[in-house]
Amino acid sequence: MNAQKSGGKLAISAKDRKDLQGFLVRLDEQYGRYDMMGANYRIPHPILEDTVFIGLGDSIEIGHSSNICEIRYTLNGTEPDENSTLYTEPFTASDNTILKSRAFMSNGKKSSITTALVKIQGL
């Protein structure tokens, strides 16, 4: 892998060979190496807009860049912990609410909390 100067920035791969999904897989593998080295690192928080506008019955989706984290969430404004609802698929909300989500790794590390105001149109 050659590092090269590209437009004033250092690039690891040529622009036409960039592969975000491949990078994310390698990053998930790197977390285990960090654990073996005793390194301190931050895991990414769930991907969620600050305010989510939906119609009644529409689904809410929470994204995350890692495949090795569990996403847990609450719909009552409390901070999610290891016992909060596990996100497995998009879900619906029946009322305006505050959604909070957090990523958890099996080694006990957790991300910062992502908060979104869920506003249902027509309520």
C-alpha cells in the first residue's frame, strides 16, 4: 500500500480505488488489535439526524458504521444502557418523543449518545 500526495492531502489509496465498505471491515478488525495493545479508542456513535420528521406509521432507521456493535435505544429520553431496547430493524413511533441511541461493543466500550427529536407529522 503506497501513500501518495493527492491534491494537498495524503491519500492511502488512489481515488478510483477507494472502498468505504472495505475500510469499515478493516476498522472493525482493528478494534480487536487495539484491545490487545491496551490502547484507548473511541467507537463511533450511531448515525441519526437531530430531528426526525415522519408520518404516522413511518419507520425510523438508526445507522452505524460498525458491524460489531450493538445499537441500543430509548424512546422516553433516558440514556440507553446495556438493558435498553436492542435495535435490529427500523421501528415506528406512535407519538412525538425523544429518541436516544448508543453503540455498545462486547468488550464493554460504548459510544457517546446520539439524541434526536422525533416529530410525527399531523399530531
